Amino acid sequence: MVHKWKRWNTAARKWLWILVVLGVAAALPVGYDRLQTESTSKHVEMVFDYRDLLDVAVYQSRPEDFVSEQLDRLKEAGVISMALYESTLDELVKSRRIAVYDGQQAADLTGTTISPNENFTYIAFLNEASASTIKPVIEETFTRIGIPIRPWSTDRAVDGLILETPRSNAVIKPMLSDPLTIEMLKGKGFNIVPRLSDSLPYNAAYMEYVMGYFAEHDVRWILFDGDSARGFSDQAEEKSLDHFAGLLNQHEIGIVAIENIKRPQKGFTKLAYLTDYDVARIYSLSERDANLDADVIADRFALATKDRNIRMFYLNAEPSRDMTKASITHPLDNLIDSLTGSGQAIQKIEDNGFVMGQAEPFQVTDSSMQRYFKLGAVVGAVAIISLMISYFIPMLTIAAFVIGMIGSAGLYLLNATLLEQALGLLAAISAPTVAVILAIRKVDETRGTMPDMSPSRRITHTIVLLVKTSILSLAAVPMVVALLNNVTYMLVLDQFRGVSLLASAPIALIGIYVVLYRGGSTFTSILKLLKAPITLTWVIAAGIVGVVGMYYLSRTGNSGSVSSIEMVFRSLLENTFGVRPRNKEFLLAHPMMILGVFLAFKYRYAVYLLIIGVMGQLSMVGTFTHIHTPIYISAIRVVLGLGLGLIIGLIAILVWQVAERIWKRWSPLLRR
């Protein structure tokens, strides 16, 4: 019975390979749907922080003229939108709309005595426009939040108000964005991108008025300020997020997702879902980075649009003291230079096929048959996972597939998203592992049947085997793409899980296979390994492997740090090829794979180099798990990595051959 079960499991591999092929075929139409989705949303929008402009203007001798001049320069440079925070009293002071005093300052101004029991805020409106436009905004805000207001008059102002709250409290209350500023910016041709906070209790009637006001001024996008979306704090009691989402849908206003923030803004994902993912991604150039070289900024912008689905850029600027020039400086000139001057960011973005204009959301293509194609991808993923298990524990081949299918059905009922992520991760691990295992078997078989192959034949066999191995590794890609084909991944509202596991598991599995599964009994190999004496060499080697492994994992994902030299090298590759291949692929992993296979056709232990070589195979698959990167960019990156890796690998073979001949010629003389 045991022998019969073993035969069944061995025969099952053929059927599993058929299911893998069918799974890949079923996944391809889903990949095509994603390509169609990626072909939409081609407009790129430049947004400038208007509050930063006011901060810079404070240090100018003629601030109003400075603001007007810089707005014209920014508009000419390609900035079409201004980000406006909710107004505060401080910001209105910077805009020269009002003057704000505490009790003592008001007493000095009016020559009267203020009660020591009154710690109030005094507001003076500096002109008729402010009195007629800004005063109602202030009155509405402070009345709504329960702070008493009464009139105040002084000979030095057109009108005035007393807010019965300390100045330190009054100046931080958010109000409707300054209507006068909105009218001025619209008059100069700018779009308005409001920045809304969630700092005050949600008021449905007020938000209906605000959103209607935004719609009247052609607002298309809203960017949240702080760590939560508008309405999140009161969602449990008032369903405020649902109400706010209804207003967004009613007025056709979308929301903006900020790239690389430490934590996603609370409530954003739910709001995105409720608005049918009317979302654009934005890259924020920090105040510090605004002083980088114009070419560096331009390259960042071009790369972000092409590689990461960024469709909006947020430009920050802040004044700084430059003691070498004894003056207050600002980066506005540098930002403009990066856009249309020496940096040519706008031109680079347009050269990549984008159009400068108001950002648009992705128009998701979701064919009616997609759910059935995804089912085929699920079966294919379970099949490739079962195949990987079969090469380590052959007796579990059929059981692994049956349990995998039953488990997938159960997990789908509990959490479909978790099922897709789990199968995507395990398929991405399994395919390169199986591909390299088959490569190792082929090398061992060939070395046994043709031990004296010429170098030219070994090179030919090596190249063919690299191509076959890469094709088998990439078989996981259509299935992973199909399983994770959701706009949430493209917008990075959700992400592929298990990046570190994908980066390490195939290496560990191939290491185990090379040590324990190459001829003879696996049990005997384990006993032999356990009985082997632990020498100092082993300890040193283990330490080196540990350090290298930690460094390798630290560079995995988006959190790894990059040296300035490597940044220069990356820029060189990007500018040379248009798409940057992965360094670890073409500089290390693929060359080691090529050299390892070439040597293993002659030397048994050279196959250990394939433990490093599998890094290239898993990295190719991992490239496609960056769902926010367009498929065609990932494909170009993989092909470039393989091509450059092949060239470097062939050079490594040539160096080895020369070194081997030199050694054979001179080693006898050295022994004498």
C-alpha cells in the first residue's frame, strides 16, 4: 500500500504541472484587465502649499507683492493647484486680513482697563473686505463650537470682535478656508486643494455647506491634515465617515492618499471604499528636500509617476536663516528651476507619456469573467505550492493539494483578502524554489551522463538552463498578479504581505535541498550533519552568514537605507536604460547562478553557488509583487536584470577559465 501511495504521489506531479499551466492561462486575462486599468489616469498635478508661501512672505519687505509675484512664477512653471489649509487666526494675520490681541494688548491699544478676570481674544478687521467676508466665518466657527462672541470697536480697525477664550486657544481653531484667498487664487487660474482636519466635532449641516462651497469653486480633490480623515473621530456615534463619503460622492470630489506616511490616516481606507476608490496618490517633497539639486528633484518626480502611480506632487517650502549670506532664504527659486529650468521635471514627466493637468483616478477594468479566472489562479497557486512540498516530502503531494484546496475554500469564506495574500505569498515562494530545485537536478543528471563536457557546451547548457529556470520562476507572476488584482494595491491602501519571508524562504529551502536532498537518504544526511563536529571554521562561517543575511534582509522592502554612492549608481542606471534593474539581480544573483551552473556541470560542490543564485529568481517574482508599479515597468526591469546578469555571468566564467588555466600551469611549479 505504501508503494502504491508513493506511485500515486509521484504520478500526481504531472497533473499538478497541468494545473499550474491552466492556472497561468486563467490568470492572463486578469493581468490584461490590470494593464487596461493602468493605462488610465495619465494626468499629473503639481500642488503648492499656500501656507508655506505666506510663511516665506512674512520675511519680505512687500509681502503682498511677493505672494502675487511668486504665484505667477509658480503658475508659469507648471504648478496648477494650491493647497489651502482650514484658516486659523494666525494665518489670517499673516494674510493681513485681521489683527489679533490678547487682553493687555487690547487695553494698550484702546487706552482702557481690562478686567483681570477676563482672558479673552480681541480681533480687529483691517479693511472692509475682511469685515464683510472674514467676520461671518469667524462668528460661525466660534458660535458652532460654543465660544461666546460679542462686538468690539477700536479707532484703528474697521470692525472688531471679542472671543471669550484665551488667545492661545483661539488661534488654533480651524475655520473655513479664507474665501478672499480662494477668490484670489481662482482669479489667477489655480485649482484649490483643501486640507481638512478632524480636530473639531463633526457637524453634518456645516459640512454640507462646506462641501457645497467647495463644489461651487470646482474643487476636485481633498487632502486630509493630521492623522485621520474628516469624520473619523465621530464615526462610532454619528456615522460621520458615511455622511462625509456621501457628500464626496454627491459633489464628485475625491480624496488624496499621501505616500510614505508613517501610519495610514485613520478612516481613509473606509472612506476610499465608500467613494468607490476615487483616490489619487500624492508625493510630498519635504521642506528639507526642497533644497536638493534641481536634477535630483526632477528625477524623483519622473520616477514617482512612472514607477509608483503617483499622480500629484506636493511642494513645500520654508524660510531659513543663511548666516553665510546674513539673510533669510527660501527654496522657491530652486523648486521652479527643478520644474522647468535645469531640472526639467515637467518635460521628463511628459516624455514618459503623462500629461500635466488635474489628476484623475484610475478607471478600473473589471471583466465579468474575472472571478472565474481568479478561481483558476487559486487552483494554479495551490498546485505550485503542492509541487514545492512534493520535492521535500514526496508522500504529501496529493494530501498537500487536497488540504490546500479545502483550506482555501474555508479561508475564502472567512476572509477572502487574507486568502489572496496568503496564496500570493506562498506561490511567489514556491515557484522560484521549484525552478532552482529542478535546475539542480538537471545539473546533477547532466554531470553524471556527460562529465567531460567542453567549456563551450557547458556555457550553452548554462544559458538554456537559466532561461528555463527563469520561465518556471516567473510562472508565479500571472497568478500573483491575478490574486492581488485590486485597485487597493495600486493605491497602496493595501500591500503584499510577507516581503521578508519571500526574500529569505527560497534561499533557506534551496540551502536545505542542496545539503540534504542530493543523493542518498535524507535521513542519513540529517544524521551525518548532526554528528559532524562543530569547528571554529563553522562558527566563523555561521557568523558571516548571519551578518550577511541580516544586511540582506535590512535592504529588503521599502525601509532599507541607501548610500549616496548607490543613489548615484541608481540614477545612472535609470537615466541609461529608462528603467532601473535591481542591483542584487544583475550584479550578484544572476551571475552567481550562471557561474554556479557552469561549474556544477564539472564540480559537484559548485552547486552551492545556486543558494545565492536563487536570490535572482525570487527577486524577479518579488518585482511583480510591487502592485503599485505598472506591469510593463516590472517586466522591463526583470528582462534588463537577466540580460545584464547574463553578460556579467559570462564575464565571470571567462575570468574563472583564465584563472583555472593559470592555476593548472603554475601550481606544479609552486609546489616544487
